[in-house]
Amino acid sequence: MGLNKWTFTEDIVSDELISEVEKKYGIVFPKDYKECVKQYNGGYPEPNVFDYDDGIQGVFNDLISFTNTEMNMFMFYDFLNEELPQGIVPFGRDPFGNLLCFDYRYNTTNPSIVFFDHEDDEENDVIFYVTDSYTDLLERLYSLEDR
């Protein structure tokens, strides 16, 4: 298990751009995520399937881009500002538009990883715990063909 490669990556992200996003939203991204997104901005991980603790499968489709002119981190956060609970910061998506997020609500220096399902209940969006760190998420990734 674990990540083998990233496909369809975009422009390399600078430390300055990451800092700009952090300042705007009053957060500090985990170091492992920053190192990854600098190289694989907007990329698609392969393999991309992970399991929740209860055994249900999830899919890490792609990283939210810092540089895409149609929908970058700034536009994405502004767009979702009213929908996301305070302290939930998206960094990736599944194939259905749901979000993989950092959860800063309980720990502002080491956020856990959660899945934000905006389609589960029309009146109440649902947040599911995934794992304790970004690195752990990447290490959990596997391919359905390998199972």
C-alpha cells in the first residue's frame, strides 16, 4: 500500500503562495502536505483508494490546485466559506465533489484528516474522520486491482 505516483500535476507551488493562503485563512498547513503540494499541485494520486476505520472505501481523486485559473485554493475557499464549518479546510476532492479536509477544530498545529460529505443530508453536511495525518492518508492509498 501507499502512494506510487501523481498524474496530471500543474505548476510548481512556491512557499510564498502557500504562505499567502495560510495567512488569508489563518491556518498553518502541515509540513508533509506543503512538501507534497509544492511538487504535485492539482495532481491525481495513484493509487487513490483508502479505507475508513469501519472498512468503507473512500477515493482521493485530486489535490485542490493552488494555481488553476478556473478554480484555485482562494476561489475554492471563498466559494465554500458558508458551507464548511469553521476549522475545516479542504485540500482534496473525491470524484463526486466531496472534500478531503484538514480538521483544525481540535488541534491547530497537527490537524487530523476528515471527509466532508456535502451530499449525505441536504440539511446537515456530514464529516467523517479518516486519519491523524496527511502522511498516513498517503500511506493508506491502494488500488482496487491490488485487492
